Amino acid sequence: MMDTVTKKHFYHHGKPDANPKEKSNCHFCQLRSFATQSTIPISIVNNLDEEEFGAESQAVLNPKFRFIDQSVIAPDVPVADAQFRSGCDCEEDGECMYSTCHCLDEVADSDEDENYVGGKRKKRFAYHSGGPKAELLRSRILESSEPIYECHEGCNCSLRCPNRVVQRGRTVPLQIFRTENRGWGVRCPVPLRKGQFVDRYLGEVITNEEANRRRHESSLAKRKDVYLFALDKFANPESLDELLSGPPLEVDGEYMSGPTRFINHSCEPNMRIFARVGDHVDKYIHDLALFAIHDIPQNEELTFDYVNGLEEMSQDAHDPSKIKDMTKCLCGSKKCKGFLW
């Protein structure tokens, strides 16, 4: 049965006299405005009940939420000047697979002799370059916490460059659906392969100070942390770069994000978040890219580990005085730790 808000979209928002403000608040209209919606759509389904879309409930989309297809950088977040930006000058796309590519400088071995095997250059980028595994993340990266360095819009190579997987964007359809006991979740209508890029986690890129202010003002502080992700992959108090030595920026996806904002936690996930870097001068604003860590059948719920096995969380779960304040995990996996935080 089609719910009230869905009916309003399909039967009224396509008409010339439709209320512009009403359309801008419609989640379906927001998705329809995406350039990729006709080829790799994001859909929303609720087959469990007839609850109205947008009602105030933990199990439905908040009417204040807006779908975006690019992160929004807050005005007070410093962005590098154009004069400091640079990309690779590889003459051919294939050159971007090797350590001679400027974008891969930071992943090259310190010993130049190690850049060659049998007289041939070793590939340094994160992906398989051809064959049936083309564009899939290599096992050595997938099983690590290494960042991914990619070519970008400032490079000489084309958009077809094999080192532009995340930069090219999502290539699979996603569906936001109502789960039985965890609100909304996300699945993919087509099978996903181990090492395949799924999508980025988007939101408002804000300062650490603003993130803490939002946490403080939130009446549900623990719930707020579900949507805030620190861009701390390259944080280093000893760095000469003040943007890396200070508190890291954070991404807030609570009221402004893409479909990945609705992905649930699992202690036994089928995806993992990797830091993806384009222009090195912007590594403090790196992407949060989600990749499948094993083959995922179509329509299996997509999940990742929110806490990523933090030791302090495991210790708290065994402390009776702290358990009463912790959030119970509902992932239902065989390896469930019992609590989130």
C-alpha cells in the first residue's frame, strides 16, 4: 500500500503547479534531482507497515533530513588555496598505476630498487587494473587500514584512469528499506564483489569545535555519535601542518547525507570504511569510502562496524558499572559484542 507522502510525490509533485517548497522537502524529489538517479537509482521502500514517511519516529526518515550527493563543507572549515593544489602529470592513464605518479608518492617504497620486479615497474595503486577484478580493491589494502590515494580533477589523466574508482562515484543502485527491529537499513539490489566500491559517507564537514557543540546540544548525545565521523586518519600532533596537528574535522550526516547514512552497524560487517585521498593538500578532508570486504548477495543488508573493535568499548562491556549507560547492539551476528558504546 502506498503511504500518504509517497502518494503526494507521485501524484502531485510532477505537475507544473506543484508547490516548490513542498517539493524541496520531499525525499523522493531530492533523489530525483540527482544526475545518476535514472541509471543507478536510490530507492526507498517500507514493506513492514503503513507508517507515514517523515513522521517523527526513530524508524522513519526525519522530515528535516536532506539527501545530498556531495559533502557540504561548512564556511568556517579551511580549504586549501588553488596555488597549493597539484595533480599528476602522467601522459597516459596507465601511468597512474605506478609510483612515478605524483598521486602515489606517499605509497612508494623508500628503496627505489623495490619499485621494480623482473625489470618491470611494480604497481602501487590500490586497485586491480584489468581482467575480471578490474577496479576491485587489492587484498593487501582490503585487509589493512591503509589509506587509498587516487588521481583527481587536478590531474592530467582522464576520468577513465584506473586510479579514479571512488572519484568516479557510486556505480550500483542502493535501496533504503525498513528493517524489523533497527529502523531503516540499506541493501543493494545487485550482487557486490569482494573489494568493490559501494559509496561514500557524506554529510556536513564541520570543525571539531562545532561537532562537540552539536553533541552537547543534542538531547540524545549517544544517538548523535551514530552520524558523526572524525576525519582523523592523518591526525598527528607532531605534524608541521597545523591542519593535521590540531583537532580533526568531522562529518555530520544526521540531517544532510546520502543513502549510506542509513547503513546499520554489525559486529560482523560486510563492508569497511577506508580513507580516500585525492589532492594531497586536502588530506585532512579525506573521503570516507565504503568497500565490500567479501562477496555480498543481492538484497543482503549492508553493514559496517561503527566502533571498529575499539579496545575501550570491549573493556567497558565487562564493567557492570558502565553497562547500564551503554547502547545495546542489535546486529544479531554470531560475533556480536553485545554493546555499541
